[in-house]
Amino acid sequence: MPHCRRVEEHLTVGRVAELAGVSVRTLHHYDEIGLVRPSARTAAGYRAYSVDDVERLREVLAYRRLGFGLREIADLVDDPATDAVARLYRLRGLLLEQRDRAAAMVTAIDRELTARAVGITTTSEERLRMFGAQLYEAIGSAYPATRRTEPRIAAKIWDALGDAATVLNVGAGTGSYEPPDRDVTAVEPSAVMRAQRPAGAAPCVAAGAENLPFEDRSFDAAMAVSTVHHWPDPVAGLREMRRVARRVVVLTYDASSTGRGEGFWLARDYLPEFAGLLVDWPSLADLTDAVGGRAEPVLIPWDCADGFFEAYWRRPEAYLDDRVRRAVSVWTRVGPEAEQRAVNTLRGDLSSGRWAERNRDLLALDAADLGLRLIVT
């Protein structure tokens, strides 16, 4: 298998400024605040940028041009939960979103110009729509395009919240599943996810689940939806939720062989690496014990609107779509080689009819138990 050749070269500050299209003063400022520091030396003894320094600077400049502040950028490029490949995928998604939004605005302007050319004047409402939420709903990037609230699952979560008036949403992401009729406070450590929260969403605090910045029993209920598997210490995070709230509602997964591990054909037949991601995952008993709750299965409807890993269990062709895969962390975690092999094998089995033959029993189901569990105190 061919390997990428890594060229070890050191570039001076002036050369980097010239190539990147920024001023030397900007680079000096990044150096002063510790955002990007040239770590190498030229033969003449001048400070220079190594290959790794250039890689970091490229990310910084990309996020800067996307409109992120320098503090947010520092959090993104130093995110311990991502590697270089994952960060590139994240940047790619954000850049595609920016491109699509710009293209849609250009299309809207072209339509208005065409209308004006024939004497039609657009209304104020029509002019504002090109910048509004309706446009963004149609042209969002991979994550918001495929990770939407599934109403049947949301109904179970909101019902489990009972009469809670104040709700803390831990690992809130872009705000999916936040109940619209409660006083919600969101907690999300990722600057990328916070930036994608829609206008009017609940106020969001930058913090991790393991160290919630709230007093004991500050909320009637705390909820966490499909996020616990991202936490460095799930049990500690759940105990924190129990500390700050009177009731805890968590949508998560049973990692046992009878739950998520062997129950889903994609993991079983095409992605054996998935099992390795579950090795250190706490048992369902550990998770329920952490909050003193009980777990109940949540069936996944065949036409699930939320594009998580198992969502397309009866729509296998969806996994051939790069946009679908990019919105699911599993694919980044198993790596590009495993991903490409799984996709190629699945494509071949769909074409030959082998997938349908192996999974014919699924085609008659309207919903399936694939290890999704709702933990409620």
C-alpha cells in the first residue's frame, strides 16, 4: 500500500506569510498568544515553521476565515478528542456549508435580479428570506442535514422528563431533542457544535459533563441524548448529572453482545472494527447504577429522521452516501481504510442482492431494537 511522503521543510516567517496571504504581524500575534508558534530553526538560526506548525496554521486560518474567534479556534485545534483526520473532516464540512450557503444566496439574488428586470418588485419578507433560517434548513452541512430530531424518539424523552420545568441538556450539540416547552440550559464543550446551534436556541455553556458548573439540585431534570459515548468518563458525567438535577433522562446504548455490538448487520458483517470501540465502554448496568435509574429499550423506526449510526438499518444504500457517514463519529474513529472497505463491500452486496438475502427478515419490520436505551431515574 502506498504511503504519503512527508517532506520535512522549514519555512521562514516571511515565506509563510507570503504563501498564506497573511501579514507577518498576524503571524507574530499568533506566536505571542501561543496559537501557532514556529518551533524550528533555519540553518542560519532564524525561527521557522515546521511541517506540523504549518498544519496547525492551516487549520487556524481556515477557522478564522469561517468567522471563528481566536479563543474558539484555540479550543478547536487543541481538541483532545480529535485527530488530524477528524479535524480535516470537520473543516471540510464547515467549508462545504459555507459554500452551499453562499451558492444559495447567489441563486436567490439572481432570481431577484431576473424579477426586477421584468418589472417585478420583491417584498421585504422575500428579501430577508435569503439570510434567514428557512434557507439554512435547506442547505446545511452534513451534520445538520442528517442529524435531525426524530419525533417518535423525542416523544419518549420528553415524556420521561415528566413535569420538569427546568432542564439541563448535557452534551447538547446543535440542540436536537431539546424540549420546546421547558426552560432549557445547554452544556456543550465543542465550539464547532455550539456555533451550529440555531438562533433562538437555549443558552449554551461551554463545559464538560464531568465538571458541570452548577449547584446541587439546580434543575428539575438533566438530559443527555446520544452523547455519553463521547465523554472521557461516562460514569463521572452521569453522577454529575445526578448531582445537579432531581431527575435524569439519558438516551444511550447497550454495548453488550445482545445489544449494539452484534445486533446490527453493518457492524456485524461489514465493520468488525466497531467491536473494538466498545472494549472500554461501561456496561448498561454501570450506566444505570451511576444515576440510580432503570433502562428501557427504544425501538428505531425504519424511516428514522435522525441519522445516527443505526438509523438506516432498513435503508442500507444510505451508508454509501459520504454526507451520511460524515455525521456519525464511528466512521472517523475506525479510520479511512476500514470505512472504505466497508463501503465497497456493502456496495457490492447491494448490487448482487446478497445484502437483501442475508437481511430479508428486516424488510418486514417497521421498527427494530438495536441496543438504543433510555435510562430514567
